[in-house]
Amino acid sequence: MALFRKTIDKVAGGLARTRQRLVGGLRSLLTGRRLDEDVLEELEAMLIQADVGVATARRICDDLRAAYEQKRIERGEDALEFVKTELKQLWPECDRGVHFADTPPTVILVAGVNGTGKTTSVAKLAHLFKSEGKKVVLAAGDTFRAAAVEQLTIWAERIGVDIIKASGGDPAAVVFDACDAAVARGADVLLVDTAGRLHTQENLMKELEKVRKVVSRKLPGAPHEVLLVLDATTGQNAVSQAQRFADAIDVTGIFLAKLDGTAKGGIVVAIRGEVNLPVKFIGIGEGYDDVAPFDPDAFVEALFV
């Protein structure tokens, strides 16, 4: 329970803008109001504007309408708790944890579109795993953007983890060396940063497949996770990116970054409703410790504190 409370407090601090826009708006709309059609239409529009997705917004409002007609809810204030419960029920029990290899190292390949905060997200994962007592090695596989290697090197020094890198060249070669280094150094986790790319950039998608093949040849069963970093501030664009990447590569989970800088935190709900991929981690600040495993109950509680 203490860990759950700590998670809520951490997430709540990063969701101030979403909470103000969504729950603050709901309180203003519903307090002292009857749940007539006008109010329900405004509620649906408010949910859609918060990027929870059209289908989810309509479902919540339909359920709320039925509850009102059956006199299970009488006041607008009661609708807040109803919406909170509906949001929690959107996530069935599923495995949102990292699939660790039976024999280390566990290889986690991290991909995403340019500008999503991918490299910083890799650093956050490195810090999280190290705080759990795991030995971490980073692979600087974004060889196209010199600043990415420099940035990841700085993060590695701050966090206190090893990094394998090269100046330019083939990212697959960097990952090849990183696999050898991770095994030689007894690493528990190898985190592989990759160049930002769109799914439409065929040459870069092929490069990503090459990296995957190198990893799988070096370490049977790897990569054990392929995490797609999405920028929460892009709203519905994040959903379309997830759909396209899921079609192109074998994504196993989502790292939703920049939740602290957006009023569109409802995108977590839309991803659940429209993309069959679990959100495994959320980024809620600029520091390397501003990361949390995604917990639906903690997320919804943080919105309604």
C-alpha cells in the first residue's frame, strides 16, 4: 500500500495540467447540475478534448446516462466517482511488467519518432533498473545524431552505468559490441537506444530490423522487449504512431513520455482503447528519476486527488 501511495504522489505531481483540464473541468461542469442531455453532451466533448478517445468518451457517457435513468446516480457530483470507476475498469488485468530473460542480459530495444524524448527515456529506464539493484549497460545505437551519443554519455556518467558507443558508423556494429560487452561485464540489462524514425522511412525501418537480427543472433531470445516511446503532448498523433509502429515492428510495450508537460494525459486511455499494446512506463518530469511503471489505479487516483 505504501508503494501504491508513493506512486500516486509521484504521478500526481506530473499530471497537474491534465488533472486541471480534465477533472477540474468535470467538477465545474457537474457540480450542482442535473445529468440532462446538455450536460452529457458537454461531458462527452470534454472527455474527447482531453484525448481519451471518441469511443471511450461515448461509452462512459452512455453508461452514465443509463445509471441516471435507473436512478443509481442522481446528482452531478455523484457522476465524478462514477467516471473515476469507469476509467479504472478500462484496463483488464494484464502483464505490464518487463519480461526479463531467464539468463541475463535482458535486452530492451527502444524505438520511436524523432523528438519524442527517446534517449532521455532510455536514461530513465537505466536509472530505474539500477535502483532495483541491476547492472545496466547502454548501447548508443543512434549513430546518425551525434548529439544523441553525447547526451546518452552524459546520462550514463550521471547515473553510473556503462555505455558502449562509436563515432558514426553502423548502429548494428555498435549493438554487436554492446552485446559482447554486456555478457563480459555480467550485465543484467542491456538498453539499446536507436535513431528516431518514421515508419514510412523504409531504409531506417530496415536498419532497425538489422539491429534486431544482430541482437537475436548474439543472444538467443533477444530482444526481450521492444519499447516504443511516445510523446504524450502530441495527443491523438501518439495513437496513430503506435498503430503504425505496431504494424511495422514487433512492439511489446509503450513508454509514454512527457506526461508532465501536457493537458492531454487522457491519451493513456486512448492508447488502451485503440491500440492493443500495454503502456509499461510513463515519464513525468525531466530528471532521470522522473519515471514510473504504469499503474492504471495509481494513474486514475492521481487524476482525482
